[in-house]
Amino acid sequence: MNCLKNLDAFLLISYGAPYIEADVVPFLERLLGGKNISQTHREKATIKYYDFAKRNGKFSPLNEQCQELLLGIELEFDKIGSPTRVYLGNLYWRPFIEDVIAKMADDGVSFAKCFITSAFDSTAGNRRYSYAIEEARKKIGDKAPVIERLPLPFDQPLFIESQAEKLCDEIIRQKNNNNKYKPETSIFFTAHSIPKSDPFVENYVEQLNFACRAVMEKCCSICQDLCGVKWELLFQSQPINSGNHNQNSQWLEPTIKDKITTLVQQTTEKEINVAKNIIISPIGFFCESMETVNDLDFELGDICKNSQVKFARVFTVGTMPKIYKMIVQLVNENR
């Protein structure tokens, strides 16, 4: 008998995002509640979501990504004959973690494994979810299911392979579409910037660098065109209240926006020869979100418009079949 057959349930937890316009303000109130953020910055955050929806047609791709991920995991359980029930809960928007865990209790779930759509350790990107799970369980009391978190996947072979395959596919695409292609590509990995004061910041940066190096090594074994290509870890999505240099300096840098802006300025001023083939890999983001699309596709696209700096962006790995398999393997290995 497969050891997964005795597992009550599986819980996927993510950040959450607004579905419609009416969701935006209450979503941000939950997200920003208790934080020292001015009303002006709160209004700017609201406008940012509205503007994004006008440009993208939806308020975020994250909800659809998580549903696709959950379905992939459910199908992977089915493949191995496990009747495990799957649930999805979010930290900042419906379905909320506390409501989903309460439903699990009502459904008679006593034990579940949990995977959070975050590959790297930090307070906001990892620990906060654990706090939310425990708070929800305390509210339920004795009937609350035991929920055990799975390990962060930053060093998992299938996570590394998925990231590498995305990069290799893009470099091959560029090569096939450009007869004058030159292997002078720069690769910029990006992750969410976090405060330098975060108690887990060293873990975060160390894990990111480990994953980036592992991805590049794997790329070299898959696609020789990526052997020896220069890469750099950059950061993005600083908080809305980082309004001046002193505030920004308290968050991880350099930023992808500053890097690309400088490259565009240098090519315009003809100061240096800049590698024009840039591939951006948002390794720090598990699924596509408003931040990956807005910060990378829209903002960087606007900066590079009509310049000599051209870039391509690979998509996040969260909805790749190897990721579904990895998650179910983690469940199996951590029984």
C-alpha cells in the first residue's frame, strides 16, 4: 500500500489576490492592516491595482495559477492511487486560511500536510504563513487538524530542473529566432526585496544564491549555450512606502529596475557596450502574480521601450508538471 493512502488531506497555501474591483480595498486593508503606512500610500496601492487591471485585464494572475497548481497536485495524488483531499487557503484574500482550516475540521480532517507557495525563507514570504496556520488552529481548538508544513523547495532537484528548463527554453528560442544571435546573454534572477532587518534575511539570500548557482549548473548540462553566461541576483517589488533613498537602503538591493534603467542610460549615452540579450528569471516567485507581471513585463518594458536593451522574461515554475510531482514527493518523503 502506498504510504500516502493514510493521509487525510493536503493544504496548499498562497498569498491571495483580489478577483474583482470590489475586492481591492478590503484586500489591501487586510494586507496593510496594522502597518505604519500613510493613507496616501494606501491610495497609491489601490490605484496601482486598478491601473494593472486596466492594462492586464485582471487584477492578478495568482488566483488562476493557484487553482491550476492545486488541480495538478490533485491529479498527481490520483496517479499514485491516493484519495487525499486537497484544499486551498490564502493569507490575504478568499478563501482565507482560517476559514479553510475550519472547513477541514468540519470535514473530519485530523491530519494534513501543507505546502506554501514560497521557495525561500523570510518572515513575509514564509514564517508569516506558519503563524497564520497556528492562529487558525487555536481558534478552532481541540477539533483543529494537525497541519505539518513541507520543507521549502529551494534545493529540491525538481525545482532546480524546472527553473533551468525555463531558462534553456528561452535561450533556444532566442537562438532559433535570430540568425545573428550571439551568446552574449546576461541572466538576471529576481526575488522579492525584504528588509535587511528581517531575522531570516541571511537564510533568504543564502538560499537564493544556492538556487541560482544550482540552476546555472543544471542549465550548462542541458544547454551548452548557457555555459559561462554571466548571471546576477537582483531584487524587486519594494514596499509602497519606500519613498526615498534612505528607506530603500534598508531593503535588499540592487534592484532589477535600477539595473535596467542604468543599462538603458548607458546605451543611450554610448558610454559602454552593453550585452543586449537579457533574460530575467523571477526565481524568488513561485507563481505568476501582479508583481511579476507589473514589475517585470510592464515597468521594465516601458523603461526599455525604444532602447537598445532588449530583454525576455521566463515565467514562474509553479504550474509545471515537475512541480506537481515534486510536491507529492515531498509529502511522501516527510511522512
